[in-house]
Amino acid sequence: MSECVNGVLKGARRLPIVAIVQITFHRSVRYFLERTTRCHRMLNANQEWADFAFRIFEARQAEVVHHIVQKFDYNQQSASVLTLSLTGQGSHTYVVKLKHKTCSCGKWGTHGIPCSHAIQVSRHFGVNASNFIPQYYSIRAYRKTYQGRFEPLYGEEYWDPVDIELVHNPAVRVRRGPGRYVSTRIPNEMDRPQARARQQ
């Protein structure tokens, strides 16, 4: 979540506080509006899952033509899947257990979306593989995430009066010492040259 916020507020560092507040507000509004529009598009297309899950599931469905399934247990819905190699690098065998929502390839556990092996095993057991996709990828959950509402802000002349007085005295100033200005922002690992060099 913090990375998402960082992405929205990118470029807002070291701005005056009023500008930071305005950027935070307007970029958040735009972020929510874009995703609400995306949600309406997916609903109009009768899409059941969010784009991320939909693309992964569709791509994995296309891979099942190279899988050979041998069923082992109907109660546990377990099977082995032999994947045929098209590049001549050898075939691999994976173990799928639908009841436990696991596959030995590990892809199913990464995002919660069934891998191609699980999809093919589901077909052999007469199960709809899309039922295994977690509900937090559904359009319904996506819409709930961004159903929050923002209200337009009135101009400053329409603000309610406050009972405090803000006094600005330009004569009272903190004298700066000689030398380069030192930033008060706490640096993190991304600000250090060594960290940036390692990432490149």
C-alpha cells in the first residue's frame, strides 16, 4: 500500500506544505476516478475479475494444451501433470491437489490464481477452475475498494471564519549559518548513492 501511495505522490517532495496538500488531494481524486472508470468498463464487458487476475488466468488457460493429466484420487482431487516441452529441454511433472489449492510448481500460491496445471486438472475433474480465484480479485471487491467519494473544495473566500489569528512577522527570522543548506528530511536507502548503484 505504501508503494502505491508513493507512486501517486511521486514528485511532491520538498514542495511547500500547501502545494503538497493540494497535490495529495488532486492526485488521489484522479487515482480514484481512473479506477472507478476502469471498473465501469469491466462491468460493461461482463468481466467477472479485475484486469490483473483476468489476464493471468487467460494466459494460463492458453498453456493447458501442452499438459497431460493422470488422476490419482477423486476425494482429494489430486493428479499429476506432465508438461510437454516444445523447446526440447525436457518435460516436467507437477502434483496438483485441488482440495488443498496447491500445485508443486508454486505459481498457484504466489497470487492465489490457479496455474495452468491446476486449470487442466480442474477440467479433468469437472470443476470450474475460475471458482478457485480469490474473491478479492472480483469486480465487486474492486468496486468497493474505490467507492469512496471526494467532494470539490470551495475557494478560500467561502471558508468558514476561524476564531484564531495567524500573525506573520517578517522581522522575526531564523538566521542561517554559513555553508550549504542542510535538508531536514530523513534520508532512506533510496537516497544513498550505493543503494542506487546496486539497483542499476
